[in-house]
Amino acid sequence: MAEKRDYYEVLGLKKGASDDEIKKAFRKMAMKYHPDKNPGDKEAEEKFKEVNEAYSVLSDPDKKSKYDRFGHAGVDPNGFGGAGGFGGGGFGFDDIFDMFGGAFSGFGGGGQQRRANSPRKGKDLQKAITITFEEAAFGTKKTIALSKYVACGTCNGEGTKPGTSKKTCPKCGGSGQISQIQRTPFGQFQSVTTCDQCGGAGQVIEEPCPDCKGSGRVRKNVTITVDIPAGVDNESVIPIRGQGEPGYNGGPAGDLYIVLNVKPHKMFKRQGADLYLEIPISFDQAALGAEIVVPTLEGKVSYKVPAGTQPGTTFRLREKGIKYLKREAKGDLYVKVNLEVPTKLNHKQKKAIEDMGKAVTEDCYQKKSGFAEKIKELFS
């Protein structure tokens, strides 16, 4: 089995990265390898799973702390290299401490043991959806469909046939663990292993539910309505708490993460909350000044272009951009004007331009007259 890559390396980060850096890296990698963007690509699918696994650890403060101290052994349920570690006994991280705790208790210590049937959070899920530029700017509601495990409705997640209940495991007495004491020349040692009859649950199901076969969960197609706030951007992630898969042993349900893909706009470019737009203007509008119509996301507005405007000049329209995600303020709209030169002229129009060229001398042009002076200096 291939050795696991470092979780920080998987997300393209250095050890010690902040929560914000981890979240941003996850969004980027998840979008890159998402199955919807790489249909049929098995390698991308595996990398997507690897990215999700890395994020599930590094986004959890407790797991991240263990991982930073002990590497994969700190978070791997099979512990220290998996089932092959420590002679193939399949010890997990906590099991190792349980083992030593048991050993110390043999000398009168009080090592605390972890119960295998303790509550565990359900699996987190991720769903990518595509929205329009306008939906990202103004916010919207989306109904999404996904297939996931849910609590079985027949047995209410208990796993037992209706009218029956779980029984205390006769082998472990409900503890979920089997203790064994070994006597050695150095004293007696106590080892604790998960009960093989109940799998550590402490209870057994004698009559399983006919629908879920005792698992307490069934796969189902569900629809969820998602509120998308105004101001989201491409690769934004919206967490929906409790909409992942059911927890184990009474643990909380996992979360659902909605990853957004925003379609580009035909006219506007976006940088954060600011918008950028290019508008062509004619020579007479630039030279004499003119009232032009500027499109915005909320409709058309008028703007007075001052006389003598140069090609490439950028004007700023305050608060005509996009709403900030966590603020009521809006960004700005930056309008760059480009001089449009006519290409189809009849004889009369050409003559008019020639006459204008004769009438408008070099001293009418600030940049042109300055350039002419530099030429004279160069060759004088």
C-alpha cells in the first residue's frame, strides 16, 4: 500500500499554516480535482479524496494538533502505519495509550481507557454547484439534489427490527472491550482489546431492521435548499451544519460544504468587490466632453466624460460594484475609456477630418506639443 503523503503537502501548504490558509488551499484543490470537472478521471478522483481527507484533519483543531505532533499516526484509526504497525495488531493512536494505561494499571496506575462505542461525528459531504455572475453579486436560493446516507426511517436509526431492542453484549458485558491479564516475571500486565462480538458497541442486535440490515442508515436521494448570500465569489465555500451523514453511537451528523463555481460575465471583470469595465468613446466625445451611458449590474447610469479625456483614462464610480460578503458596503466600478477610431469613411467625411487636422494645430495637444519639443532638442 502506498505511503500517505503529508497533509500539508497535499494542500500545497507549509506546516504551521493558518486556518484561513488551510481553508483557501482546500477550496482551490477541491475545485481543481472535483469529479464534476474531471469526469472519468480516476487519478483526479483519488486526489479529490486525498484533499478531502487532508482538510478533514487540518480543519479540526484537535486532529490538527495530534497530526502536528505525531503525523499520520496521531489521526489514523489504524495507528502508527496501519494494521502492520506493532506486529499487525491494528492499534489506533488512542489504543496505544490505552495499552500503556492498562500496563501501568497493572502496577497500580490508573490509565484511562477509551471506549470504542463513544459517540462519533458523521461524515462530512461536499457538493459543487454553478451559479451566474448576477446570482453571486445579489445572492440567491438554490435547491440541490444529492445522494447520501440518512437515518433509517423504519427503525429510527437504531438498526433493530421495530418492536425489538438491542441487547447487552454477553461477551463484554456492555463495555465494548475485553480485558486480559498476563503474568510476567516483571509483574502483571493488563491488555484491552475491542470486543469481537459487538465490535466495541457494547450491544448486539438479535433481530436487525429489514430495511437497513442493522446499520441504522439507508442511502437516499434528498433535496436541500441553500441560501447563497450576496457577495460570494468563485470557489467560495458555504457550510451547512448537520446536513452531512448521520453520526455514530449518538454522535452529531456531519456537515455539508457547498463549493461555488461562478460563471464569468460578458462585460464585467471582478476583483474582490470591485468591478472593471471598458467602454469605447469617439474622438469628438473625448475632445469636447460628453454624457455617456455606463452599464452597471443594477441598471444604466449617466456619466460626464470631461473634455480632453485621453485614451485609456479610468474613471471611478463609487459603490457601483458588488456588496462585500460580510459588510453592507459595496465595492466600486472602474470604467476605462478607449478611443474608437472610425474605419469606414466616405469622401466628405475624410475631407472634414483633413480640415479639422489643419485647424487643430500642435499646440492644441498637450502631449503632442511636448513630444515635438523633445524631437527638436534631440536634433538641435
